[in-house]
Amino acid sequence: MNDGNDYHPVLEYLYEKSLILHDPALFNTVLYFYYLDSLAHIDYTLSLYCYNYQSPKNIIGAEYLRWRIDEERKGDRTLFPGFINWLKETHPDKFAALPSLWQMIYDTEDPAAYRSFRIVLDPDDTSQIPSDVLFAIIDEFFEQEFLKGLYDDASLAVLFRQYAANQLPV
């Protein structure tokens, strides 16, 4: 690890977060999958900034994310990207309240993407994401109102089920 690295405190900040006040077993399973997926991409991006690409931490992280690619193709998980765009069109207030990473990654009009599992906000910019932006992204995923919306009986989950019910079977 590079001790002078500006990103190590961000990685520690992520690891100090907790869901202790919540019961993830009661979260909507698709929303929770993508919640954890986003945290895994944040972790992997930060780990690449902090550690050598071939460090065991990064190799393990990449293997885990590779496994998740197959998992996101199962059941209603395939509907999540479309759901985010549907929210943007039909419930702009709900879309605006989502973590910015979800807005950027899944909005079909935004160039942000996961590239080789890293978060890339602008494919034309080769610089690392500023640490203050990553601090903000992490905070958004742990905001209490957002977390409350992940419960299976909460508004975001209800909207996801509504969206899913109106999709044609694949």
C-alpha cells in the first residue's frame, strides 16, 4: 500500500460504515443486490487506487465482481437498469433521491460506467476520481432515508415491483 495515498482514508471511511441499525434480510432482494454491487465497485475502485493491481486484495475483488456479472443476469435483477431509467422518466423525484452513482451508472444518457469493474465517470478522462467525490458517493449509500427505501415494503421497493410487473417476460 502507498501510505502517502489520498485514497486510503476514503477506503477506511467505507470500511467504517455500518448497517447496524438496519436489517438487510428485510431489504428488497434486487435492490439489496445492486446496493452491495455498488459498494463492491466502490471498494474495488478505491483498492486499485491504493494497492498494486496484482495485489491479492484486487485479484480477489475482481474475481468476486466477475461472479456477480453472472448473478445479475438472474431473475428480476435484469430489470434494475431499466427501472432506474423508468424512475427518471416517471418519478423524477425518486430518481433524484437515489445515490448519484446509481443515477450515473444506470442512466442510459450518462457516460459513466463500470469498466473492468472500476467506476469510470467520464470515459474521456483518465484521471482518478477525486477523493471528495468518492467520500460523497459513499455517504449517499448510507443515508438513512435511502436505506429505509430498500426495505421490501418501502416506496422504492414498491415502485420496483410495480415496474417489474409491467415488464414482458424475457
